[in-house]
Amino acid sequence: MQGLTLLRKRFLARLYDLLGLTIVFIVFISIFNIESNFPADRGIYWQVVYIAYMTMLPLFWKGYVVGKWFTNIKVKPINGENLTLKNMVLRELIGFYLIGILSLGIAFIISSVMIYKREDNRGIHDLIGSTSVVEVD
């Protein structure tokens, strides 16, 4: 059952981050009266902001992004040391984003099953980035 709980928390964390960043993005565009010809979910600018957020914030906030903080989970390297830029780029940019696109989303499904079934609850992106997501008190 622990795998399902962690899978649920990880999914909710991504959803919270997506919703939170979307709201911030829309407010920013509205406040500064920026003419936007691209929807927030399809523009390259949005992708760059989202990947930068998911890659950089955990380096400065000890493995947390806002969604993970709300769900009491965080990213940590499997070697027990501090997260590095290499860990997060491999995890988010290569393991989650690029492989997700190249596999047409199949990697997301496989990762979900891996997180649920594996004893260490690691998905494809965790294995590539040498990271794991753990629950915290």
C-alpha cells in the first residue's frame, strides 16, 4: 500500500505545481499587460519555465518544490549527499520530459507502475537521475 500512497502523493505534487505555476504565469501576464499569442500549456516559454522550476528549485530548497512540500515528500539523491544540477537535469529534463515526449507518454505509464510495484518506489526518471522521492514528517 505504501507504493500507492507515494504514487498518489507524487501525482498530486505535480498537479499542485502545474496549477500553481499556471496561476502565477497568468497573473504575471495580466499584471504586466503582456500580449500573449500562445496558450500557457503549449508555448515553449511555459515549458522552459516549468522545467527550470522543477530542476532548479529542489537544489535550493533541499529537494522540495511547492507541490512536494504540500504533500510531504521530497527528492533526494540515492547516494545520500546533496542534490546536484546533474541529478536534476538527468531526472527532469532527460528522464521525465524528453523520454516522456519520445515515448509519446508511455514512459509516464511505465514509471507509474514502477513507482507502485518497486520496493524502492523509483520510476524511470528516478533511475536516470539517481534520485528517489521519500516521505518526510
